[in-house]
Amino acid sequence: MEVRKAKVGDEARMAEIQVAAWRRAYSGIMSPSLLDALDINQKTDMWRNALERAGKGSYIVSEVDGHVEGFAVFGPARDQDLDESESAEIVSINIDPDKWGVGLGRSLLNYMIDRFSADGFGSVHLWVVIQNERAIRLYQRNGFVSEGKIKTDPKHSDIQEIRFLRYLNR
């Protein structure tokens, strides 16, 4: 298992993983029409554009035997109540559902935590769908606690997300 910076050429696999992961993780949570409408070609274009342009976000992939099986997006915190120079954010972690439970999420999480610590961030935050118990367990096992802040995302069937926090270097 290896974690590395994502590069142009990874976008199609990232799209496949995202669509498969969302369809499995959010079945029964998000509307079937939203999940059915997920388009690998559209997601491929989206990830290619993200990988080609420089921005505040960073993209990493986790490989097993040279094959991308998961990816993550992270960077400075985007929430207005957080100081982006002090707080980092994990925007997403997506793992091929056939590889769930083998440590890929943990390896991506550890990479990001190490990077945030090295970059001098004092805390890391993330939003997770309240019903995504698998992801919540991963975060809790890795030192994250709920802040109790909840938001509703109208783009995704009005699902509710809860913000988690982990302090670094303490």
C-alpha cells in the first residue's frame, strides 16, 4: 500500500471510485435518483480539471500493487468560523467499496494528519453524513470527536452532515 500525490491520469479511476463508493455508502440515505444520476464521465472531467489547476486543495491517492484504490481531498479549512491558517479540512475520502476495511482509509487519513502537523495546523475538521456510520467509526478511532455542528446540503437530497474535529500536536 502506497500513498502519493494524485496526478493527471488518475482522474478516471478517481471518478470510478467516487461513483461506486457513493452508491454503496449512501444507498438508503440519498435519493436513488441522485445516486443513479452520478456520471463517471462528468466526474472524470471534474477530477481532471481539479488536478490540472493549482488551488488551495491537495489530492492524494492510495495504491495497492500500483493500482489506485482510494483517494482523498484536503486543504485549509473552508468554514467561515474557522481560521484557515490554523485549521485544516479533510474534504473527502473515497475508497473502492471492494477494498473497504483493509486500511486504505486509515492510510490516507494518517498521511493527511502527518501533513497537517508538519504544516503547522493546530486542528483538522471534516464534515460527514450523519448516517454514514462506517466513516464516523473510522474518524472516531483516529481521534476525531463530534463538534455537534450540523449543516444540511440541499445539493445532496437535503442530507445532514455533522462536523468532527481533531486537535493536532497536543
